[in-house]
Amino acid sequence: MKMRKYCLIFTLMLLEIASIWLYRNTLLADPALPQNVTITQVKISGEEFVVLRNSTDLDIQLSNYWLQYFNEASLAVGVSNSSAQLPDAKLPSHGEIILSTGLAPVCGQLLVSKLPFALKDSAGLLQVVAVAQAGAVIGYQPQDQVSWSNAKTANSADLKLPSSQDTKQVWFRASGQATWQSGLVDYNSACQPGSSGSSGNSAATTTLGDSTGSPPYVTSSGGSESQGNGIPAADAGLAPPQISEILPNPAPPETDANDEFIEIYNPNDKAFDLSGFILQTGTSSTHDYTFPEGTLLEPKTFEAFYITKTKLTLSNSEGQVKLQDPSGKTLTESDVYTSAKDGQSWVLAANKWQWTTKPTPGATNVVILAAGTKKTDGSSTAAGRASTSGATGGSTGSSAGASRSIHPFILVGVGAAALLYAGYEYRHDMANQIYKLRRNRTVRGSTGPVIESPRSSGT
């Protein structure tokens, strides 16, 4: 009897351990990525480039996807990252886009754009993320990723790099599920060996602007001082500056007459000549300010233009600001704002316009939400420069380092099994206790003592 009891206890323990182990392995397994956009080529040294493919049967809007880059293959303390929105363009079904820092062999790719950051030779991780917004919540869903490390690091990565790389080395694969291969780029024969199956595409290649979600490039047809639309020749090939912050209602002791400002950000690596460009404010009725000759916006910098210079008043009830080229064509504009509160500025952050209680003229935007306002997930802006205080960017479908807990059904099952076993093991004791309770109730309910007659043994 005791042996049966011990065997049953041992069996239940084994079942509990096996359930927990199986559930743990399920949690720790790498999640299957959707791979609507896959990474098919990556060149890490020399003239760097990345090739992305639309793996679906439908056209996709590239601006719904972002590139995230980490400077190590494994995420640890001290790892830095950069992110950038893909260009505002449609990528046809099974078409490819090549993003490069310089010269890159175009082998059937339909779109060409700039790679917004340099890749570290020794180790790194590159990820494609789909971004969607529902109300005030921004959701992130990883699509595909690739990591690399060389022999000097202990990181476990997809690509094992030699300690010394050839500047022509490129990694490629035929699809998101295929094995990565290595070869050397031959710039005289662009489709070998890094071709990823698109060389048969006869469509023309289109060169896009900066892959940060910025407006289309300003183009120039010649070397004259300005184009027919008045754009300075120095701006040829540059992305237009972006309106990044507006302060319509300064808080005391600041005043509307002196401290209202419009901030502009230059996302380019060289100065942008604003000569002849126009700032326009208002919605139903508008007011213009034309930048004088020689107005330069330094590279990668913010500059605030105050009302004392522009004479542009900003409405506290409803307003909007636009940046136009000298011909009056709108290049970039803010969202329309309403009900500007004292001391709050209207800023572009996380690729959306929102209010912040901390104006930062001429500096990186900082989003501090007013009390009672729902917090939104922070992320790099289209210009790659705004940060959200106290918010973090999450990713749906994959969460590195997230806490794991035992599934409630497993705990319920183990608890039920323990109760059933206890009931079976102590069934006789429970029956005796019930009998005693019933007997005690009978005794308490009688008018006098209960005298039990001795049982006859029989005559």
C-alpha cells in the first residue's frame, strides 16, 4: 500500500516538472517573424549597403516600416541604437530597395535610397520593424533581423565575420528562410555574387530621398545660381528642412510679442540655404515671412526663428505652420493645433505632432506630457532627433528580456491533481471526521444523555 502511495507521489512530481519544462521551452523559443519585409543582402565594411525585399504578394508602403540598428550583436548595458523610417514610397510585390552609404551595385532593385547610419564592422544587429498607431498607442512588430560579430567577440550571431574583412565582402540569401552566404562584390558585374533573385526585373530603378521619412529631395537641373523656381543651386540634392517645434502661447513672464517662435531642423550633412524660402502661418487667413538672402541653416541643427524677427504671430486657438520653396510650393508643414495652453509647445516627436510642457528652442525636442495626459510610446522622429521623456518603445511579438511566468492553467492542473490525491489518501480519516461531526450534532440535539445499550452477543 505504501509503495503505491510513493509511486503516485513520484509520478505527480514528474508530471509537474515536465509541464513546467515544456512551457519554459515554448516561451524561450524564438518567435516566428512575419517577414513581410526581409533583409536579403548586407555589406558591413567599405561602402556599406542593405537590401530589403517585399516578400508579400501586394504592394507595401515603405514608410510604415523602420530600420533599427544596434552597435552590438547582443543587447547589454552600454549598447546604443539608431532608428530611421524608410522612404515615403510604395515597394511593389517581391520588389527590392537598396539602402547604401555610398557606391553600391544595383542589381534589379526597384528603389535606391540612403542608408541613414553607418554599420559597425566588428558586431551589430539590424532589424526591420513595422510601426502602426492606434489612437495614442504606437505598436512595433519585428519583421526580420540579422546580427553579426567577428572572431574577437563572444557574441552568438547570424553572421560570423573574420577578424580582418575584405572591403568587398557581402552577405546574401535568397529568401528570409534561406542560409546566409558570403561573397565579394564585383562593381564591374553588379549582379554577382550578391544577387538575391531580382536581376530579372526589367523595371526602371528610382532613386529616392533620405530614408528618414522626410519630404522629397530638392532637385536641380544645372549649375546656375538658382533654378527656375528660385531654389538656390547649393540646395541641389538636399532634403528640405523640417518644421520641428512651435510655441504659440509662451508662459509668463515670457510674452507673445517677444517669445513666440518657430523651430526648423536641417536633417542634411551640409548647410541648407534658406534664401527666398517662405514661412507661412495660419489656417483660414495666412501670413508669410520670406527668409533674406544668405540665411543658412547649419547641418544637423535646430534653429528657432522668433516673432521679433519674422513678425509672424501664432494663434492660441487654431494654427499651422508651413515651409514653402521660393515658388510657393509647400515642402513641409505642421499638423493643425487647437487650444494652445500657456508654456506648451507643439512638437514633432515619434513621427507625430503633440504637446509638450518643455519648450526647447534650438535644441532636441523633449516631450513631457501635461498632468492627466496619456503617455505615448517614444521613438526617433522622422528627422531622427526627438526624444520622449519617460517613454520607451516596445515591440509586439518579440520582447527581449521580458519576464516569464508560469501559465495559470498549469498551476490549476497541478493544484487539482494534489487535491484529488489528498482526498484519495485521507478518505478514511475524512469519513471518520464526518461520522464524529454527525454524532456530536445528534448528542447536542437530544434532551438527555444518550445511553447506548450493550450489544447482545446472541443467545
